[in-house]
Amino acid sequence: MIKKIVTRTGCVIYDTEKVLEYLYVSDYGKQYNIKADFLGYTKKIHGVEHRETDMSEKLVVTISTQRGCPMHCMFCDCPKVGYRGNVSREELAEEVLNCVKESGCTYTKRFNLHLARMGEPSFNENVLSFVQYDLRTLVNANMKADVIHPVFTTMLPKNNKYLKDRIIRWCDIKNYDYEGEAGLQLSINSTNDHQRNVLFRNCSLSLNEISELAKELPTPKGRRYTLNFPVTTKTILEPKELSRLFDKDKFIVKITPIHETHEAQMNGITTETGYYSYDVYERFENPLLDEGWQVIVFIPSKEEDEDRITCGNALISETLKH
């Protein structure tokens, strides 16, 4: 059974029979929800006001790569679904196609695909084949997009023997198949191993292991790879430690709030005042800038979090019975 939940910027779609959940939204625009000095967006964001959005400027599609998720992150609702296997290459296409058709969008300047609704994409080889061989053909056959930009976000699971090979293959897809127009995001969350182990419930690699993997990644074409930090007042983010672990020529830092999922709220993991005041982000951003890092601060609106379109949500978890 397929259900559609209209949000203020798009729609969440989930299929209880196939255990799939995916969504499309349009974006407010970088001038409203991003601070990134190196890109020329220098205004501090004291709250993002909801406003009308335009899919012709940017259409964001977020799909599931797995049915549920085998990871057990303390801030994510996807494990509540349980783990029910990988999504097939054909079903990945189905998720994208359904979003395009449901959106009614026939033209956009920028089509972003996030592999981040449910699942850890590095566990599913189908993701790589789909993006490399199918995605552009599928989008171009159903709408016009000036730019197609897929993003691979990984929690860096330590029990995935294919992790390094698949991340390196993604980097090659980014650099050559998409000529730099693709993203790789590593979820780091803390520069303290103990804090990371708590947040990821000991399912992710250690920082030194991630650092060694990062050294083997090819130099990125286009935008650098991203180190993601959803922050709270308790987040440990030491700029000098980050510089020891990662190469500034390969990576940038992204700071976001912890999204208000059921799991995050139940575990008391919140970004206090993060939707209304820039202070919580500035205390992390300024030391990173002083250390020479390029930093993006991305803040969704309160309405986007209330609509549960942000990462870590899984509306289907409230419908399925284990």
C-alpha cells in the first residue's frame, strides 16, 4: 500500500508492501539556509523563515537504499523499521521515477539525489550501478535538468568488508562519470572516539580507521568531499584533531543541527536554540575557520523538521509491525 504525505515543500511517499520510503522537496535556496564564507554566503542565520519554494530552481529527491537499516545510530528512526534487505537497482529507479512524476516538475536548474532516507548505501552495490549507469538516463527521459547531482552519505560501518572499495568506486563515479558533479559525505559527528561510539552504538569505524581510508581516496574533482557534523552543545569538534585526521585539500566541514527525530528526542540529543540562534553553530565554525577549514553551515527551517523530511526520519516505522 502506497501512502503520500504532502509537506510544505514537497511530499513523502512510502510503500508498506515493498518497505520503501522516499520523498521530493524543493529548496529555499542557499541565500536563506546556508552560511559558507568560501562560497560568498557570509550572513549568520538566526532561524530560517519558511517561504514559497520553486522546483524549477532546485528539486531534491531523497531515496532509500535499504529497507530499514542495520545500523543503530542513536539519532535515527530508521532502525525502528528493522532491517529487511537491500533495495534492487530497479526499485532505486522506481523511487526516483515516482518522485519525478509525483512532483510534476518538468524542468529544474538542479536535480539533487540524496541516498539518505533509509539504509546505509555502502552495503548496497546496486546504488553504485544505478547512479553510474541509470540515473541520468532516467531523469533526462522524464524531465529536463541542467545539473544532476547525486550524493552518497555513509556512516562508515565497521562490519562492511566492501566499504573501502565501494567508497573509492563512488569517488571514481564522482570524478569521471559525473565530472565532479556528485557528492561524498562522511558522517563524523565527533572528533572523540568515545562520543562517536556512543552515537553510532559502536557500529562505525574509529576515527583513525576513517583517516586511513580517507588517505586512499583520490583527489576530488569539483567540490571536495564533506565531513558532516550534526552538532549539539555536547559535541566534541577539535579543529586541530580534525586537521591531524583529514586533508583540507580533499575535505570541507559541514555543520548542521541534529534533526528532531523520535530517537534523538528519546535519547536527549538535541541542538538547543539551533533553529533560532546562530550561536550554537558559531562556536564550532569560528575555530574551524581559524584552523583553515572551509565550512558550510546548513540549517533547515523548523517547518522542514516538523514535516520530517530531514535525514534520520522514517514515517513508515509508525505503520509497520515488526
